[in-house]
Amino acid sequence: MTTQIPVLEKIHSANDRIAAANRAILDGAGAYSLNFMASPGAGKTSLVEQTVTRLKGHARVGMINGDIATSLDAERAQNAGAAAVQINTGGDCHLDAVMLSSALNELDLTRIDLLIVENVGNLICPANWVLGTHKNVLIASVPEGADKPYKYPGIYRGVDVLIINKIDLLPYVPFDMEYFKRGVEILNPGVQTFALSCRTGEGIDAWIDWLTEQIATV
Amino acid sequence: MTTQIPVLEKIHSANDRIAAANRAILDGAGAYSLNFMASPGAGKTSLVEQTVTRLKGHARVGMINGDIATSLDAERAQNAGAAAVQINTGGDCHLDAVMLSSALNELDLTRIDLLIVENVGNLICPANWVLGTHKNVLIASVPEGADKPYKYPGIYRGVDVLIINKIDLLPYVPFDMEYFKRGVEILNPGVQTFALSCRTGEGIDAWIDWLTEQIATV
């Protein structure tokens, strides 16, 4: 009897090993870490900016930004006060544990309490690659529409935290919150959820309170 | 001297051959075809609905919908009056020419004047796979933010038509139209562009007029 191991499985298991090593490094340095995933334009960088600004004086934030091109997001994070490293994937549609491993070498993690990894804007591919961060965070946004959990179940199923951003736009777009939450509940029952607006600041307090508790656990 | 042909290049050249065959089938049947690409929630299906509704009595529309899961979008297209076929990619992040080829077999193309292929919601991977359609259409949307051409240059560079959807939200979100258009112009000078709102109907006339002319060319 022979056992077949598909190539993709081998690649994923190598990724998982490097992710575990990343986690050990982060734990060793006492840096709590989040992997921000979302569609393009859902507000990942805006939430980084809000988080850095609100934690100023309480926690030192580092940011690793994955993008196909440009360093626009890393610059925004730096302007908000974070230590930031840019990974340009050069076309790759997601970050993986190897990319994070390289980027970790470029930050002094002992001077960071919270590390936010901003993944490539994509609701599909990032879901298949663990990085080694403590929590996976999905940022949904109201104008994307309420059917997204049903259409992108993989990423909704796999996350630890769900942010519903741009709630200030609820009066201007058709978004059935009950239908959205029903879809989330089927895929990821009881997932920690925050509804907020990075633009108006509504709902940010609850996010920062929860995050502050989390940071203290590492 | 040896010549190395990377595996990926071989896969892409096989895809290109099948795409050419798809185009020949579409041309033979007299069906003009569009590949709709966009972020999740930018309004691909809403534009299909508007297009089907506005062309009723003038052109028969078929729709092939690619999604990771569910047939929600194909149902919306059918409800609007299109002949629709669903492709569930089962996790794949883009359509390719083989998937389109299979789907073409399920439609009576001689009864279709316009075939809209709705790709998977993703600003990265679909850009690398031609399908054989007559034009590639990118649907951007105002709430995604004006930096998207700079951050996702691959897809902005490769398209024939750019739709800027959800212009009804311009008063409620920060969106610098000049900055956006400058980015587009660098990557894709003179690209055919339509600014519109599928929700209010603003700007749809110009799109339908252009499309009607295009359909007549096949």
C-alpha cells in the first residue's frame, strides 16, 4: 500500500511548521499579534491607524504590511506612529508564513506589544495560509453587501474575530444585518464580533478594550 | 544552451490556447462576451441585473457566474431575465479558460447576443487568466477607496473597460476621484470608463449605449 501526499499538502504542512516557529518567536518576545484579512478597501489600514492612535501611550504597535505593490499602507501606519515593515508580494495574492518570518527579522520585537500583520486584500487565498499570529481577524465592510459570508465561507469559517466596518454607511446602502449575522453564525458560531466605523470612531472603544485585554495575555 | 520553460508558463500557454478556442466558439455563435472582474461586493451582479433589465427586448443576455460557493448570483441574473449557468470553483480564486469552456457547453449560444461572465470576486488572481471573452471589464466601487489602482496595478493595467460603481456614495465617503483617475491613466491610458450607480441608475445610459454598439460588432 502506498500513501500519496499531494504537493499542495506538503507545501501547507511546511507553511504550518514555519508558522509555529513564528508564533514561538512572537511569544518569546512578548508581542501579541493579529493577522488582518479583508477585501480590498474594507478598511484594514484605517483600522490599523485607529488602533495605533488609540493605543498610543498604552501599547507599542508594530505593523507588517503585505501588498502587491506600493508602500502606501505601511506609510499610513508609520504616520500614525507604528514601526512598520512593507512586504511587496510582487503579484502574490496572499502572505504566507515564510514571508512573515522574513519580515519579523526586520523588527525589534522586544519593543513591540502588538504586531498587526495586514494581509493582501483578498477574501479567498489568505484564508488558506496560517502565519503564526495569535488571532486571525476578518474585516468586513457594510458596502460590500450582506451576502459575503455565504459566498466566501472559507474565510468566515476560519477567523477568530470579525470586524464589521463602515457602519456609518448603513443609512445609505442596502445591508441586511440580520441576514449577514445569520450567515456568520452558521459558519462560525459565537465568533467575537465588533461593529464599528473607522471614519466616525463609533464602536472603536469596545475593540480597543478587548484588544488591551488580549495584549496583556502574552 | 538549454531553454527553461517554467511550469507556470506552460499552464498559462495552455490556458491561452483554450481561451482562443472559446473566442472562436463565441464568434461563431455571434455572441459578444464580457468578463466582469472586481473586488467582492463592488457590484458585479448588480451591474448584470441592470444590464439585463435595460437590454430586455433589444438583446438576449446569458450569464456565467463563477463563485466559490452558492448560486446566489446566478439566481439574481435569472430573476432579471438572463439565461444563467453557475460555476462553483470550490475554493479556486479565479476562473480560467477551461472552466469557461465547460460552461459554454451548457448554454445555447445561438440564442444569446451578450454573454456576461462574472468572475470570482478578487482583484488579483483573475487578472492572470484570459478566458477568451471579447472584453475584460473591471468594476471598481467608490467605497473601496481611491488608492486601488496604485495597489492592484495588474488588474487595472489589463482591462479594456473600467466601471466606477456606487457614485451615489461619493457624498458619504472620502474618495479623491482625481487621484484615482491619475492612477488609472498611468497604468491604462485612455481606458474606456463609465462612472455610474447601479442603485440609482445614474450613468447607466452611457454604458448601455456603448454596449449596444459593441454587441452589433459581433
